[in-house]
Amino acid sequence: MSDVVAKLWGFCHTLRHDGVDYGDYIEQITYLLFLKMADERGVSIPKGCGWPALREKSGTELTDHYADALRTLGKQTGILGDIYASAQSRFNNPVNLKQLINLIDETEWTSLGVDVKAAAYEGLLEKAASEGKKGAGQYFTPRVLIQSIVRCMKPDPRASKDFTVSDPGCGTGGFLVCAYEWLMEQTKGGALDRDTAKRLKKGTYFGQDLVARPRRLALMNLYLHGIEPEITLGDTVADPPAPRRFDCILHNPPFGTKGANQAPARDDFTVSTSNKQLNFIQHILTVLKPGGRAAVVLPDNCLFADQAGEVFKILTQDCDLHTVLRLPRGTFTPYSQGVKANVVFFTKGRPTETVWIYDARTNVPGITKKDRPLSPEHFAEFDKCYGKDANGRAKRSEKDSKEDRWRSFSIKEVQEKDFKLDGFKWLKEESLEDADDLPEPEELVADAVAELEGAVEDLNAVLALLENGNGNGKK
């Protein structure tokens, strides 16, 4: 896959002389890859719009035909129309378009795995991010981490006749695709009764995303799996929630604070905050069914900021916050090597009594793209410690971790920490005592930025109180 991405990225430089920037180029690749893979898999495409018609043409006939095909596809009803809605060709030079079609035609993409298109898309964005291209800062949850989360959460539509899986900020659909692939493994390739198979195709997988391009990828990826998901385009935390409720939510909210200058006006949000990740938690509390379960990736500042304590207090009252996984440093390399993050697992409908925390970070060498990539081994022990019960109610023991990485804390201990889960650290970081093995500069800077952002958020909260006349000051 890395060779394919390198080849596609190399061609991007050629296209830039034709006025096609890297973002447009990546989008055009998704259009063409979908048609190539649909042809390989025998997926029905309107007459004249398929891959063979593109492959046969050249010159201006090709560029004209490609533009017409995109318009035709965008007018289709259903998910195909959603995928190609507003799609436009960015190619002015027919030689470049022909060269890209030939490049894509060299590979049998479906033999590499159906999710390969998302891997190509994310790989190209990684290239853009590593070269400092502006606008490339989209985060993609590593597949290894997604697979570990899904194994723990067991999103099994056979559990009930209306079982639903959702990702409220789905990006390219990684969690949803992996949830479906997990089910295929459990059923040995999809041995399902007719009713379940029918419901699986149209009534099981749901998502939303703020950005059109990754949403398009999510639709494509699931469609190539034979699934027609409902994935809407919109602002999950700012818009009023739809009435639908979900059994299983798998989510990695967007990191950072860009665009989060004010708290959303949502009546269902108990805590007013501009922190996007905390607002996603509040949104999930609303849309999760009673008895439903969720796994959410959160940066460290969501576990120690003042308003984080308020949100987690409510979370532990309404839900069983049974598990926290502290992720290795560098999990999100290369998008932001210094980001430290966690995964919180909870079930709605019963209060928290005990929180189990697994520390996969302390004294674990930081993740790098080449020398120390994230691997299943990073989460193998955690998977065993979590247990077979998706709601975290399997019999657990601190002895399940050989290196003392697995500890339990009572709700009383959590209350004593003001519900700030970042305060539970029992392993000593040995590298801090070695001057030759200090954290990377990016990590130190990220820590400082996180603390400053937390301080700014606290000051903004104080300012809001004063402006509303709730403090001692006057307007």
C-alpha cells in the first residue's frame, strides 16, 4: 500500500503544474478509485459512466466524457447520487487525466482490501501533513486502535431487531467499516438470516461529518462493502440532535480548538463549554439509548480541565464509566506526534461504581511512523484485561497485567479527584530521569499548549460569569 501511495503522491507533483492542488487531486482520486473498484466488484454503475468507458477514451473526448460522467452520477438517486453530489472534474489537460487512469488501472485494488481507498486517501493526507501542507490537519484513527476498540465493544446487530451503530464524526468511516468487518469475522463471512442481512444493508450503520470529502469516502467505503449507510453532512454538536438513538457509538472527535470560540446553544447540554471534545461527550449522552454503550477517544486535556470534571461528574451519574485506556505517546503520528490521548468506555443507564484504567503509555517508547509503528501488540494485554463482556462487566483483576498497568479506582476516589481522571497515575516514567531519553520537543510543546488552552478556557469561563453579572464585577 505504501508503494501505491508513493506512486500516487509522486503524480500529484505533476498535476500541480496543471493547476490541480493536492486537496483537489486527492478528491479526484477518490472518484476514479471508486469507479475502478466498482468495476472489479461488479457493482452496478449507470451505463457509460463506468471504468471501461473511461479507460477506452483519450484526448479531449476523455476530459469531456469524465465531466459528463460525474454530472450523471451526481444526479442518481440514493447513495450513488450522494457520493457524487456536486462532483466536478479538475482536469484541464487530458494527458494528465489519462496518465492517472492508467496509473490506477495498473493495480487490482480489491485484492488489497476493500478499505484500501481510505488507506490511499489517508496515506496521501499523511504525505501532505509530513510536508507541511496547510489544511492537511485531519486526524485519522489508526486502524490498529480501531480494531482493538471494536473487539472490546462487539457492535453486533444480531443482539436486537433495531440494533444501530453510530459514529457522530465519522471521517472516512473507519469505525463503521471496522464494525462491519468484525461482524463478518464473527459470522464467518456473513452467515446471517435474511431479515438481519436486509437490516444490515440499510438500517444499521449511521454517521455524520462536518466535511464533505471524508463523508464522501465513508459513503464509498461502506457502499463497496454492500452497505448503504445513512451519513449526514452537518455540525454534530452545534445542530439540534435528530430523534434517532443508538445502541453502540464509536467515535474519535476532532482534536484541537479551532472553530470552538463559543459554547453551542443546546438545551440538552448541561455544561456550557467551548471544548469540542467535551461537547461530543454531552452529545453522545443524549443520543445513546438506555443500556447502550460507547467508546470515545479523548485528548488528555479532556481528563484534567475544570469543565472536564463537571462533564465527567454527569457522565458517572448517568453511565457506568467502567474503563479508560491511556494510549501510547505518538499514537496519532504523523498528524500530531505530541498529542496524548485516551479511550473512555461507558454504558448508559447505571451509575459508575468502579473505573478501571489501563496505562499503555508510561515507559512505552513513543510511536513513530517507521521505526516504532503502532501494532496490535500495543493493545494485546489491554484486550485481555478488558474481558469478553462488551459492557465491561467481565471479572477483572489487577493481576491480569504483568507490568502493573491495570488498576481499579472506586467512584469515591474519582470524586476525591474532582472527577479528573488524568490524576490517576501510579507508574513512574523512567525516561524522565535520563537526560538522553527525554520526550520529543513536539511532545513537550504539545503538553505546554494543552495546559495553556486549559488555562484560557478557565479564564473565558470566568469572563463569561462577569459579563453575565454573576460575578462581583460590573459590565
